[in-house]
Amino acid sequence: MLANSFILILAVLGLFQALFISIYLLGLKKGNRTSNILLAFILLGLTIRVAKSVIGYYIPLEGWQRNIGIAGTLLSGPCLWFYGISILEKNKSFSVTHYLPHLVPFFLFVLLIPIVPSEGEFETSGTMD
């Protein structure tokens, strides 16, 4: 029991640290502003994913709450790609409208979270013949 409490405390401290760094990067005015914002969204997406897993380990979650972790993954994936582009192609300006279609799955999933099924089962319900 003590080990579980210790792991929970460390996980929550890590999550708060990641949230703090995300907020700091969003407000940072120095350096490459676009890269800082994209890195903040990467950290935010990963923090959402890990927070859902930590909370789900200790507290039973409903289906829509389990889906929030997938939304974090759908946010961090494209932002990681955008971050790489913004770092490697310094001469080229980063156009948000050009890359916005890559975030459509994230926005659609966030809107549809309440109706996306999530029973928490890993096995298929059908039988194999």
C-alpha cells in the first residue's frame, strides 16, 4: 500500500511539472515562439494521456473518461511533426492553416468523445469458429 501511494505521489508531481512547463512555454516570449507553442502542446497532449492512465489505475473511469487519453495522443502526434518542421526549416515560415487539416482527427474525436464506445475490454466480443 505504501508503494502505491509513493508511486501516485511521484506521478502526480510529474504531471504538475509537465503542466507547469506547458504553461511556461505558452507564455514564453523569447526564442522561436512557434516552436515553443508546439512543444507546449506536445507536453500537454502527453500529460493528458499519462494523467488519464494514472487516474484510471486508482479510480474506475467511465467510457468517455477513458477516451480522453486517446485525445491527448491525437494532439501530441501532429504537434510533434509540426515541431520538427518548425525546428528544421528555420527559413520557411510556419503556416497554421496549411497544417490545420492534420488536427482534424483530434477536434472530431474531442467533439465525439461522449458517443465513442469504450467498454474497457481488450478482447473481442465475438467467438472464433
